[in-house]
Amino acid sequence: MIATQFSALSFLHNWRTKLVYFFLTPLIDLSLLILIAAQYTGNFNWMIGIASIAIDAARLTMQTMNELLIKDATLRIDFELIAKRPFSPRYWLTKAVVAMIIGVSLALINLCLVFCLGAPLKIIIRALILLPLLNLYGVIFGFTAWTLSWQLNDPYFGQNLFSSLIELVAGILVTITAYPTWLERIAHLFPFSGPIDFIKFGYINLTNGLIITMIWLIIGVIAYILQIKPILQTRRYIY
């Protein structure tokens, strides 16, 4: 079943998309953020680059989870699921495991690459320690993004929204405590700044992030449950 999930991912279909997703996109993000930081500080900062890789891994995990669920909705597999076993442990665990494997793979590939280029091992180890947690966040946000967009004409709406915000709310370039008040409040609605602070500075406070993630998961589960009956009755959405 896991092999079937991998075959459903569009970006694994050929070497060009694999190259873009696993190498080019993370390296472009890393280079851009490091160069922006260097312009203002005058220093080459590996902390920012490694934090960028960790966030790219979480984002790809989220996108993978979301794409797998949208693929099932396109094929109407979701109807069979919600009609028979809407909370099937095998179904949901398989999606989560595949999404996390994809995110971890991206991180390991690029962390090995930056290590060969001279990135400090200490910072890489901190990223590896929190990599499972960041990818778990990605799974939860991928699920919630899907439930919030399940009946929309654009099923990628939630994913696109979260993907566009993730680097900003993580505080990769600037810690979120330096943001304007209104932006800091928005960043606190997401759990990514805690792991990024640990990767960059070595201190950690995950409690708030875990609480926020649980709230997002509850929102996703509620949205999922509330839509089961209407979707079974009407089958309104068309992708």
C-alpha cells in the first residue's frame, strides 16, 4: 500500500521533478535567505541555511500529505473511506508515513550536501533532532489544509495558503519577537518558530507549538467530521 502512495505523487514520476523538489528548490531557498542575511549583516550564516532546509522538509511533508488526499478525492476514494471507515488507522497512518519519508529524504539529502560544503555539524545535528517533529507538523497541517479545502473548487487553497506563510511565521531570517506586533501574533498561530529557534540558537520551547498544533489538528478533525454527511449526500465538489 505504501508503494501505491509513492506512485501517486506527481513529483516522483520523473528525474526532472525529483531534481526540482529535492535539490533545486531547497538550494534556491537556502541561497536566497543566506544572501539576504549576508547583505544586511555582512556574515555568511549557516544557521539560516540549515533552518531553511528544515522548513522546506516540513513544507514538502505538508504538500505530500495534501496531494495524497486530493488524489484520493479526485478518484472518489474518499467516498468509500467516509462511507465505511472514516477513521481507518491503516489509511491515515500510511499517508502520514509516506509524507514523512518524503520530507525526511529532502532534509537528509540537503543536510549532507551543506555538511560537505562546510556547514557546522553542531547545527546540522540540532536540525536532525527536530526533523521528526517538524515533519509531524507538516503532516497535521497537510491534513488540515485538505479538510478546509475539501469542497472548494480549488482543493489546493489551504495548502497554498500555508505554504506561502510557513517561512515567514517560522522566523528564519529574523526571530518572530522582532516582528511588528500584528505579525508576531500571526506567527504565534503556527508552531514552526520554536523548532527554528532551537536550530539557530540552541534553545527550545516546544510547549506552545505543540498546543497550537493540537488546536490545528482538532480544527482539521472537526472540519472532516462535519463534511462527511453533506459530501455523502450531495457529492457537491468537482475538481
